[in-house]
Amino acid sequence: MQRCFRGNCIKLGGNEEPVIGQTIKPRLLFFFCDNCKSAIKKFPFIISRLDSLIDGVNSIKNRVEDFESNFNSLSGLCEDDKVLQARVNELHDSTAELRVSSDVEPLRAAIEELKSEQIVAESPDNISEMALNEMSDRLSGAKCFMVFNLMESSATNLEDKIDTDKKALKKLFDDMYDRIEKVVRVGKRGPKPRPLRVVAVSADVVERVMRGKPFLRNSDLHVDRDLSVKQRQQKNETLIELNQRKQNGENIGLKYSEEVPRIVQLKN
């Protein structure tokens, strides 16, 4: 602090200046110069800042001590882990010659089977993409239905093939033919007729076709919904289970609930 040599302040001794805010009585502040008054007013603020600084230093010191304590604890755990690992190795060596009993063999076989399977966990992004694709397939397939075993034209011209398929559909669904937008054969051509995908103007047409399926019972034709890949897989798995259980003597059948095939018990 710079010494003030003005008349009213010169009486202060050099040893009093560092503690001027505590040694000078409040009533004498009137006689100090402006610089001294300003310095005295700043003392509480400076002291407060010093207290905060001291608290911060103490906090850092405590954190350093905690870190050192935790580090020492971790070091001790590492040593304990080495001892534990050595004990595990001893137990492993001591039981190396033991034979697995016959009642444990099925469990071991199951474990080996699980190990042989490749289980791939999908990332959230892949799962979201799969869900969106499935939703898109179902929405686009809602206004489509499939016709199976419908004789396929031998014409070489695509327009002639389409015209033949449309004429066949008109015979089957005359009252709804004007609500059919498009027909297309699905898959590669082979010895059997390829399935015919029929695109209607709305999903209501598909529902009417599904309700009218019984009239095809005495025919080789088969009509079904345009299922997504996942729906077809689920249906095939259900049909396999249905056939296996029927062979075992169960009186069961297939019933659709919200387009999902379910195995139900049939009444005698």
C-alpha cells in the first residue's frame, strides 16, 4: 500500500497501514484523503475474496487427499486380485483330472450348441431401420392380394401376358374388377405358375376378396394377403408347428387374429 503524506493522514504509522481498516476508528475516516477512504472501503471486499480463495485451496487439497486414498485402495485391490487369480489357477489344476458325470452331459451339449450359434445383436439404428421397412411393407401390401396357381400365359409379349391375367381376374372377381389397378407376376418363371400380385385401389377391396375366399374351395386357386417378409416367415413357422402337432394327434386348426396366424383348439 502506497503511503499518503497529506496532512490529515500523515499521523498514521507505517506499521498501522496494513491493518488500517481495523486500527482506525470509524469517526476518523472523515479526516482521510479520498485515496485512503477508497482503500479502506475496499478492505472488506479484499478480505472476502481472500476467504473464498482459501476455501478453494482447501477444497483442492481435500480432493487431492481423497484421490491419494482411492489410489491406495485400488492398489490394494490389484494385489488382492493377483492372490485370487493364483487361487483360481490352483483350483483349476487340482480338478483337471475330474470326469464330467453323465447327468451333466446334456447341459454341456446344450452349452456347446449355444456356443456354435452366431447370435448377432442389432444396433438401435438397425432395429429402427428394420421396423420402418416392415411398416412400409405392410402399408404397401394392405391394398394388395396374391393369387396362387392361376395359369400363366405362354405369350412372349408382356402386354399380352398382363391382358391374359386381367381376363382371368375378371372371371373370378367380376364385381370388383373395375377396382383393380395393376397385376404383376412375382418371382422367376418355372414349371409352376408364378404367384400373381393384384394391386387394388384400396384396402377395402382386399377385405372383400378375403371374405369371398370360400367360393374357391373346390378350385386349385388360392387367394391370400400380400404379406411382408416377416409375416411370411411367421406364417411358415406356425404352419410347421401346426402340422407337427396334428401328427401327434392334436385336434387343432389355424385362425387369423388381426392378420396374425394362431393355432387354436378345434371343437369335437
